[in-house]
Amino acid sequence: MKTQDTFKFAETHEWASIEDDGLVWVGISNHAQEALGDVMFFQAPKIGQEVKQGEAIAAIESVKAASDIHAPISGEIISLNEEMDAAPEMVNENPYAVWLFKVKPTSPETLSADLGTLMSLAKYESTAGA
């Protein structure tokens, strides 16, 4: 996995890391985990689920709030981080090292268009007030 400096961010506080194998790993930003507080539960999307960019596809819950997780890109959910079932709080410890699910992009063209709507870390932090 790459570093948050190479991640792309959605306005809805998800990060996307485009890996060398073409898959996109998805997690939540530090700003999101701070706003949530102690994460207690992650409701994952389904493997094989087709998702569209911006669609609410999962949920994350903490002691003080629940929040939807949106797809930062369009594609198919191909993998889930099973460690989140047993230890969802690990996202609070290092949100940029904990991925929630992986997406296989619909196509290279769709991926390129989707990435064009996402932000760099610097842009995201200036918008999120981080």
C-alpha cells in the first residue's frame, strides 16, 4: 500500500489508493475517524457488488455517530478487510494504514474520470479543515 501523500480523497472523507495491480484500496481519512471517535462497528459492502462513484455502500459506527462510506470510484467490490470484523477500532489507530475494501475499477477510462474528481491530500486537508 502506498502512503497518504499518493492517496486521492473524496469530499465524503474516503481515501483511495491505486495499487500497482490496478486495484483501488479504500479507507477513511484521519479527519473522518477523528469526527467519529471510537469506531465500534463496520458494515461492509458485499463482495461482487457493483458500485458507482459517490454511492453510499457501507457504514461505520462509533460510540457517538454512524456514517455512510461512499464509493470513491466505480467498479466491483472484490475484497474486504476481514480484520475490521474483529477489531474495527484499528481504523482509529492509523486510518491511512487500514483499508476497508478493495474495488476493481469498471474500466481504465472510468477510473481516470473518477480520479479526476478526487482531491490530493493537501487539497483535501484544506477543504476538510484538517
